[in-house]
Amino acid sequence: MENATMRVFALVSGWLLTSLVWAQPVLTVYTYNSFTADWGPGPAIEQAFEAECNCDLKFIGLEDGVALLSRIRLEGANSKADIVLGLDNNLLADAAASGLFVPHELDLSGLQLPVDWADPIFVPFDYGYFAFVYKPSVLSEPPQSLADLLASPAEQKILIQDPRTSTPGLGLLLWLQAVYGEQAQQAWQQLRPHVLTVSKGWSEAYGLFLKGEAPLVLSYTTSPAYHRIAEDDQDYAAARFSEGHYLQIEVAGRLQTA
């Protein structure tokens, strides 16, 4: 997984460098806040990239992936962004239909993804699965399925994100749709009493979870790994649901204004 991720970042880095052929001094990348945060990958990538390109890599952070698409649609041909980093597979059709992106023209045959990838416009840079994260010291009996979550006591609260601004929020919407089909609306009605807060982005919801506001937060199966590696904290886990987990593939796209 680590080697595959490094190969993807190498591909994206090579692609970004092509935007600097005309000695453009500033490369502007729209991405999400958790990418640009001090604890995110942005600062290290910025330092390493600038050492190679002799340019100013400028990250502009927004709430989340859906907000990124809304922003570039609003700006249209007047956007100052060269690259958008942080859309996902659920937004590809709408993003391509905007007509704001250009083909990447990269050889992606070496990518290792859970699904085949043949999109001519967007380049994957990571993937993961949505999950509800909890602390075993706080929640000793986590739900084992979406059905368990819906049937849990009303006082067991969760933190989720708004599907209108957040890719995890949109992912949960599609996850429930995939599992419950025509009964998805009823499932949402069952879930509603458990929702403590609907945040604009992942960072806000996860921050509230870290403060102990609720025992469960919509995040990723890999979130506990961050706490173990970066903080040496073993008290985080992702609830494994019997229905399976919804896949997210995050992508980068180059704008016509680049």
C-alpha cells in the first residue's frame, strides 16, 4: 500500500510539474483543509515539491471535496486554481460535465487500486473505505453493522458530515443507498435521532470526536492507523460492518485555466 501510494504521488508530482513548463512562479492547488493542516501531508509535500520545481506551491484549503467542486463551478474560467486535489469517485461525472478540466495524458497502468481505472481526466492519489471510528475505552460494544447502528439506543450519538459539502457525507448517503435501496429513506429516519452534529467537513466532525462530544464519527478504516503511528495511541478502532464498507478513491484534476 505504501509503495503504491508513493508511485501515485510520483505520477501526480510529474503531472504537476508539466504545469510549470512556462516558468510559472506560482502553482495554485485547491484542496481540503485536512490536507493542508500542520498534521496533514500538505506541508511536507509542499517542501519536497518546491525543492524540485523551483516554484511556489500554494495550497488553498476548503472544507471538503464537494466544496471544491462547488468552488470551481462558481469561479468557472476565472478560477485561479491550476490543480484541484481532493475530489473523489462519486464526483467524477459532475466534475467532468463541468467542462473545466483537461485530460491528464498520463500512463496510469502501474496504479494499484481495488477497481479498474480508465478515467482520462482524473488521477487517483489515494483510496480508502468509510467507517465509523470509536475509542474502545469509551464504547466497549460498537455496532457490528449498519443495522446495529440504526437499532442502537438513541443516546448513542454519532458525528457525520453534510453530503452537500463533504465527500464522507456524500459517501454515507451512497453507502446507505447501496445497502438499503428503496428503503434508504426509512434508514435515514432511523439514523436521525443518533446524529449529534452534521458538520461541513471531515475535520470539524473528527475534531468534535477527539474532544469526546460523541462516541462514533464517520471517518475511514485507516483512521486508527494514524493514531497508532503518529501518536502511539492504540485506543482507536474502526467498527467493522457486516454489510461491507463504501469505497472512496480521491483524485486530482488539472483545470483548463492552468
